[in-house]
Amino acid sequence: MDMYNLEALMGDTTSSEDYRDLWIVDLSAETLHATSLLNEARRMADSLGAYVHYIGAMDSSQAIACGADRVHPLSVDSADAAVSALASFFETHKPEFVFFTASYYANEIANRLAGKMNSGAITDCISLRLDESTREIVALHPVYDGAYYLDSAITTKPQIFTVREGVYPEAMKDKGRSGEVEGAIHESPLHDAPSTADRVRALGKVEFESAATPLRKAAKVIAVGRKGNDEASVGVAREIAQKIGAAFAGDRSAFDAGWVDHDHIVGVIGIEIAPDVYIAAGIWGDTLHRAGVEGAKYVIAIHPDKRAPIFQYADACIVGEPKEVLPKVMRLL
Amino acid sequence: MDFDLPPEYNALRKMIREFCVEEIAPIAHKIDETGIVERDLLRRLGALGFLGVPFPREYGGMGAGEIGYCIMMEEMDRVSASVATIIGAHIGIGVMSMYLDGSKSLKAKYMPDLCSGKKVCAFALTEPNAGSDAAGIQLRATLEGDSYMLDGQKMWITNGPIADVINVLAITDPALGARGGATVFAVESQWEGFSTGKPERKMGLHGSPTSLLNFDNVRVPKENVIGQIGLGFVTFMKTLDIGRVSLGAATLGGAQASLEASVRWARTRSQFGKQIAHNQSIQFMLADMAAEIESLRALVYRTAWLVDGGRPFIKEAGMCKLLGSEIASRCIDRAVQIHGALGLSRDFPMERGFRDARISEIFEGTNEIQRIVIASELMQEVGVRLRP
Amino acid sequence: MKILILLKPILDPRGMMINRKAGKVFINKKEWMMNPGDARALETALRIKNTLNGDAVVIAAAVGEEASLNLLRDSKALGVDRAILIKADAPTARLYSALVNHLGDIDLILTGGSALDTGENIGAQIAEPLNFAFVGGAVKCDIENNAVHVVKSQGKEFHGYECELPAVVTFSREAPSLRYAHGGDIIIAYRDKNAVETMSADELGLTDLQPSIVERGQTTPPEREFGKQVSLEEIATAIK
């Protein structure tokens, strides 16, 4: 094996004191996420006596107004290019803390970077708690598809995190802040290793049929009931299902009305479902129905009668006729 | 002393349970409503070894012994008694009779296809005039040159309508009758003279096809004799003895399903402002179910262990079938009661479980016969011979 | 073609009870399962092996004790050529990188995109130190002309990628699920004392086994608030 790999295996010989500052890496297409993250980084940096750096494509004056001391423009068009650029940049500018704006893309890059730098990354964080005395951040992040949360910390440097959107409030901008704009970061080959960007080639869109998901395993389900629905609104519900990639089902009354067949009745006398999102339109929602959708993670209920039991276990409620509400929802999609 | 099963059995149970829950449970209701188990499902089961669990690999089986077989039957009956019955009749008494006493060449000829699910097996003993009085069978097998001509009828044969190979007991020497004058033959369903009646319409096990078998001078080559001529009754009794253990395991699975559903319902259903689990009447029913199931579980797996260890097991096997069937009946009865009106709905599994359970006290040797078997074993230990 | 699969056992969530009121996770039934992404990776490896007609060697590796050992036995039952258990406390990128170097000539590393129980993406972490190309989130993966063809989802579409070897590919849960093993193969794999090889971290030349990430605690999401009136926009956003 070549020396390049052995070095990575033997571990970095840099001492932890050489790592400094908080670095925001922004690979997202809009600025709301990164600006709020910058605000938080500013707060942490002030308590640590450190600088805040912004790496990304945001307008530098905005980055500075949100808390950055230094702006390092970066614009890359592939994950490989991002990893390559960040890895070589961080080799010289040893970061103590790196915060990415989380996305599937950024999570992968953060992990690859962590591997490259012999450290760790915690992705999709929903809170970061800095302990100034130990200079350690304890991050809260969801596991088992959000069933519960772990509090984790990274014991090596740099501490790399990707932070979910909406964790921090909208950024406050201080136009009076000053900062410096550094040179743009480029992807550059590391040592003598060939650029990995040449090794993955995009082939474009392909046709792919994922295996059909049965109702009982569907991640999204929209179900209709008799109340406040008619043929037309049931048709709209089907359109919504098609649009959002949901399975279409109904309760017992929908079966009686002929809108769903026997295999698409949701409830204890029927199919039990546990989707991520469950929309019940016109379903009364008695205990037999409730038991059948117990596992649903987020329940949206639309029913004209505010006494409907479904509202007792729905996270999001609209009191109204599905035949009025559903078309409006469809228009918003 | 170790009551844990070795890890391979837990791994096996995991795979079996996953298959049963993912592939069979979702269609169990449909199987009961339509009365159809697709041949493709049997093929898929065969491909994973489900249709030859206790038999050695060399014959295409799973090589998992009686313990593995009981695990499979328990998990299968837990989701669908109909499918469990098809498999149980196929393996437990069908192929088993050939496995116990068949010649090497006969086994080599049929077992691989049977274990893989390409062919289905049936065990044919019962006749219109011979149920518990198995020795009263009248199907005749007359020697004609190099083959036997089988003539007569069998009745209530599980897998009858779908079987490719039927292991049938026929009288070869009328003077001696069943004891000493009966022989087991492996008959192929496509042979001339063999036909089946329409599938019986039963209280339960709608997906398990049962029928009359007609033998109108079916020519059976003498190579297809299983075991020894004249000693067929012994072969069949041996087969029934061992078949009882896995039947006990199947009833255990059904009882287990009743308990799990009942515990869940006790938590889900609220009346008078609280979950019904808080009612002592419900608690007592659940406790009784759980205790009975626990005892059955210990009995079944210990008996399977006796079988795999080559130890005597006839008495215990009879107990497995006797207790298993009665415990399962009591459990599903309680389960229906706990579920209230829901327990009577044809769109909810309890009602199907109730209908499916009843047969266990009757087939494969009625519980009265089981009691005779157990008592015979007991008295034999003290020198009194009861069984004829 | 030498393919390495990395497997991780995770606690089966069906044995867990999440009590949001108490803010605690209760393990009612401690059972282990294969990380779902890893199971997809294993399925793909078996398909590739099938397509290459035996011109592929598949090696499964896991770190830990009994739970990991059982996953490896399961993979043996499914037909992998070698199964290696590394005796160490935690699966780290360094440990797996050392294994890859020890095995030599690994062309393709397949594993799940993230561990369901920690969110860690070990596949992404080992790509750079090993200087392997990387493609993540695969729903399909084939070998064609000594290159890897990967299909991954991008929003509502699917896109294809061609990747040079050696490479690491991680799998999403939309990739084909793992097949069932033949019961007889399970019995054989579990009874065979030599089915799984064991290796210690020492043998891989590694002394530093400290994982970079440590768990400091567990909490639950807040209790759900039922009955909240919302706007049409909020609904549209939630269901998109």
C-alpha cells in the first residue's frame, strides 16, 4: 500500500491545540439555513474566544452580517470536488469545529471528510450544546427514523456536525459587523493521489421501478371516509395520493360507499398501517380505526364535525368538509 | 443443565418467523375466504426448505430434525392454520411414512421433489368405515404379476385434491386384516384409475384441501411398496406417533397467536373509562392462557428433543397432541370472548382461529385415541398390555 | 472481483417501547437485527456474485461479539465466501480500513448508508483514507466492464452513475431487500465452528481502537400534541 494510506491509518500527529475556530460549510442552495447557523456559531465563538469562518457561495457581506469573521468562497459541482477541496483546505487550516448545513449530500460529504481527517461526524443534529470548559459539543440527533434521540460527542478534532434546517431561529443581521473575504477554495489534488472527481461519472436520468410497496408498509397514506366526501372529492384524494406518492385507502364507510375495495380498508378490521404521514379525510376515527393507525407518526385529520374522535389523536387538524379542503390542498401541492 | 435451544434453532426460527409474518400473514385471510393456497407459495416454501424440515439434506430436506420441524409448525400455525395443515400433512405424515420405512431407491426417487415443493404428498389411511378404528380399512391391494391393483376409497384425506404422491395403506392379505396383512404403497396421482372427489366443505381450515380418494384398479409397481409387505399398519402407526409432536407444535402456534392478539386487545380496548386489561376477568383469562401455553411449549420442545435424541417418545407425543389441541381450543375460545363482538367478525383473525382450532381434537387420532395411547404406554410400564 | 460487505447488528426497534412522557427508551425484548442498509448491501453483493458466475469472492465483516457473530453466520448461510469477525468493542473507520489493507485487493466495499441506531455512515468514512471512489445512496448496483454502475434517487427521479474501481458504495433502504436463507444452510452455518473467522485488532496492526464518537445519553422526542388546528399551507408542506 502506498504511504498515503498508511499515514491516514497511523493517525494525525497534530496536537489538539492546533485546531481552532468554528467553520460553517454551506452547500445548500438557499441562505436561510446557513444564516441562522452562522448566528449560533457567532454565539459559541464569542464564548470560546474564537473566529467564525463561512465556507460557501453566499454573498460575503451577508455572511459577515450574520456573524462570520472570514469568508472563504466555495462553489463546487460534485461531492467528490467538495470533499477534495475541503480536505486539502482543512489540512492547512485545522478547524476545531465544523458545522455543515445538513442535507443528504452534505451528510455524505461530512462523513467522508471526517474519515479523511481521522475524526468523526454527527449528522442531522437538532441541537448543539457547547461545554466551554472542555471545548466539547454534545449534539442531539435522531436515530431509528426519529423514534428517539441520542446525545453524542466527538472525542477527536475536528468536531464535525451537520445541522438540520429549522433548528435555529431566523438570523439577525448586523450590517455594522466587519470581516474579511479570503481567496476562493478550489478542489486540488492531494499529495500524489489522483482526483477522485474523475472516478465517478454522472450518466443522467434513468428509468427505475422500485418494488411496489403494499399498503401496510406505505410511508404515506391518505384515507377517506363518508363524511363530507363525494365521488369528486374522493377523486381529488386519489390525485393527492398520486402527487405525493401516498397509498390510497379508506375506512369502513368508504368501503360501504364503494370507494375502496376490501384490501384497502384501514383499521383493526382491515389493514393496520404505520406510515410516516397519515391523512384522514372525512373519517370519524373511532377506537377501532385508531387501533389500526396507532403506529402512524404524523396524523392529519380533516372532518366537518369538531367532536370527531379522530381529532383526539391527530397532530394537525382542520375542521371542515373534505370536499372543500382537499381541492385547496391539491392546489397548494 | 441448559434449557436454551442451540443458536442455530433461534436463527432458524427468526428466518421462519420473518417469512411467515411478511409473506403468509398478509394473505391468510384471503386463503381462508377463497380456499386457495397458490402452488407458487408452496414452491417458494420448498425453495427455502420449509417442505422437508426434518429430513436430511441428502434428500433435499432442511436437516433440522424434529425440533426444527416443530419450530416451523409453530410459526406457521401462528399465522395460518390452513397452510400449516397442508405442510403438516405433507411432511409430518405424508413424506414421513416414506422416510421412516421406504427403501433407499424409493426415497431417492420421490423425496427430493417432495422436499423442494415440486410435488405434494398426502397420507391416506381413513376410509368411510374406518376412522378411529383404523384397522377396519377395506381398500384392497391385489398382487397381479409385478404390480398391485389397488381398489377402494379413502376419505377425509388432507392434501387429497393437490397431492402428487399419496402414501396409502391397503389390505394385501384379507385373511389377516390390517394387523399383519396391510401394506403401504406410494401412489402417483396421475396414474390411471386414481381420482379425487370434490374438496370437502369444512368448518375451518378452508385453505387446506381435503377430499375423497378413489382407487379404481390403480396399478402400483411393487417397487413402490413402503416398508415390508404385511407390516404397513406398523409403518403407519409409527408415522402417526411421530406426527403428533409437530401437531402439538402447530396447536402451540395457534394458541400463541390467540394470546398475543388478546394481550394487544386488552391494551387497546377501553370501556368504562379504562383499558379492559384492568378488569380482573380479562386478567384471569390472559393468565390462564399464558400458563397453559407455557406448559405446552415445554412439553412440545422436550418431546421433540426426545425424538431427535432417539429416545422413546410415544407417550409424550400423545400428550403433545392431546394437550395441544385442548389448550389451543380453550385459548381461542377465551380470545374470542375477550375480543367481544370483534371476535365474531369474519374480517378479524379470531373467528377464523376459532373455526380452525376445532379439528385438532379430531384428526390424526381423536383425543380419545390419544388418551388410549397414553394409558397404554403407562400400563405397559407396569406390565399390562392394553393396546390391541 | 473481491467484494467486502460491512455488517452491523442493531437493536431491533420492535422490542423497544418509547415513552415520551418519561423521556425514556425501554428495551422490552433485547433482540438484534442486521442494519437495514447493510442487508441491502449484502443482497446486492449476492446478486453481483450470481451475475459474475462465481468470478466474485464475497467477504462479510463485522465487529463485536455474539450479535455480530450471528450476522456473519447468517451471511454465510446466504452464500458469502468468507465471514470475518473482528474482536473489538466498536466498529471504527480505522479498524475497517486496516482490515481492507490486511485483506488486500478489495475491489468493492458495500455497506449501508447509515446505521439506524447511531446515524453513522461508516462507508463514507473509509472511502477517503483508502483512496476508494465513493457513491452513496444506491438503489441499484451492478458491475459492468470492470466498473460499478449505480442508480440512486435524486428527488423524484433516478440517476445513473458509473464509478471506477476500487470503490465504496452505500445503499439506501429502497434497494432490493435481503433474500431469505435456506433453513438447512442456516443450520449448517451455525453448527460449523469454522464458518466465521475471527481476527483481533492486534492482528490488523491496530492499537488505537477508540471510537471518535461517544454516546452521552438518550432522550425522546417531546410528547405529541393532539388536536392542533393548522392551516392548509402547513398541511401541504407536511405531506409533500
